[in-house]
Amino acid sequence: MKTEKFVSFDGKPLQLYVWDEVECPKAVVKIAHGMAEHSGRYDHFAKFLNANGYVVVANDHRGHGATSPLTLGYDHGDIFANNVQDQITLVDYCAQRFGLPVVLFGHSYGSFVTQAVINANPPVAAYVLSGSNYMKDFTFALCKSLAKGMIKKNGGNFPAKLLADMSFGMYEKKIPGKNNWLSRDADQVARYNDDDWCGFVCSANFYYTFMDGIAKLYAPNQRKGMALDKPILVASGSMDPVGNYGKGVKKLVGYYKRMKVEDLTVKLYEGARHEILNETNQQEVYQDVLDWLDSKLQG
């Protein structure tokens, strides 16, 4: 794994991770990681893809990891929109640097960023949405309103613990134990809990821009140019609270079917929780992703 600094569209330096020790590469997999984590956690998956012919590139989002080590959970401006534009910029960069097709793999928060990229339809060959959902109900409007009030009262960098408790805290009521909702693998959960760049409380500005971005995802004016002809893999655990235990995943698939996405594949892993790449059936998930990539990028 190589670490580099990448200057994004607005001059913001991002931490970039590159796994490119590949003979005769087939394509580039660009990873967009989840909320309150970082891209270094994808090293094992990236090396698996390397061994099977894929270059992998990932970045730490704004407010995350080595991009923002002193301001975890916070960045100025529209964080969600800027993270979306970062992915679009990096897709172009990967295509030019390696001269290969680019697949965008978004997990959790990164999957919602990826949903927005699908609406924008840059030159991406295929998309993977991991640990995602169709987020269209009143709770997100409520969260946005609460975040707006926090910003007005305490400033955008205020840690939004109430909103974290409304999401992650609720997950732990269904699946008890600190972050056990992430995976059935206790070792993986322990690694997350012991990682200083994981599990932090995001800021009011992060939540506000996230909820605002979600509110726009499914609006008719946002999906006019949607990538209907690009293959999409939706993969999740049946016990993932982010996907409402499979219900939200099925709604997302139904939405893309209504939009007439031409090539849609669904993988719902029975009993698996949120981080399917770090689950007890990890190897099954890895192989399924690889088989799907190979089938969609052949030739």
C-alpha cells in the first residue's frame, strides 16, 4: 500500500491510498469508505483484489483519517457535496493515471456518496453499494432540523452526540455491545473499537450536510442524468441496521428498478451485519464481489 497526497477539485489535500502491485490489471476499484472510519481498514480487501487483477485506490474523506486527523468529524462547507465531488474528481484521476475502467465501491456513508455519483453519471464502468439503504422518510428531515439548530446554537464543529445516539445508539439496542452491529466477528469489532480514527462523534455540520444531501438524492431534478446503463451491485447483510435489516436494501433495489437501471444485482447475506467485508463470511463476500467484477468487466 502506498500513501500519497491528492489535491482535489477545490485545492483540498486528501489522503490517498494506492494498491497497484498488479500484473496485467483489468480495472481500478475506487473505494469510498464509511462514516467514522478510514480507508486503511480496506487493506486486506484491496490486497485480495490486487491478487486477482484489480488496482485499488481509496481516500480518507474530509473530516476523516489522515485527511483530517486533527478535526475528525468536521470540515467546513458542504461536506457531503464536497465528498461527492471528490469521488468524481478521483474517478477521472484514476482513469487517466492507469488507463483502465474504474469501478466505484461505496460502503455505508460512502454508498450514499456513491448514490449521488450515480446521479451525476461520470465515466464510471460499474458501481457497488455496500451497507446502503433507500433513505427517504421523515426521520432524516428531523435529523437535518436538529443539526441546523445545533449549528445555530453551538457552531458547525459542535459534536452532534444526540444525533449519533439516535443512529448508532439505536443500533446497539437491537444488537447489544459496543459496535457489535458492525460484524459478528468479535476480533473485527475490537479492532474498530481500538482504532483512534474510528468511532468518533461527527459534527453538526457533517450531519446537516449529510441529511441535506440525502434529501436531494431521489429528487427528479437530481436523477435526470442517472447512470441507467451501468451495472450496479447492491450488497448488504440481512441483519444490517443501516439497511433496516434488509427492508431498506429491498426498497433501494425497488427504486433502481423503477428508474429502469438495466443491470442490477442484489446480494443479501443472511445473518450478516453492517460491514460485510469484515464479516464471518468475509471470503464468500470477497469472492462474490470478484466474480461480479469479472463478469461485468470482461473484454
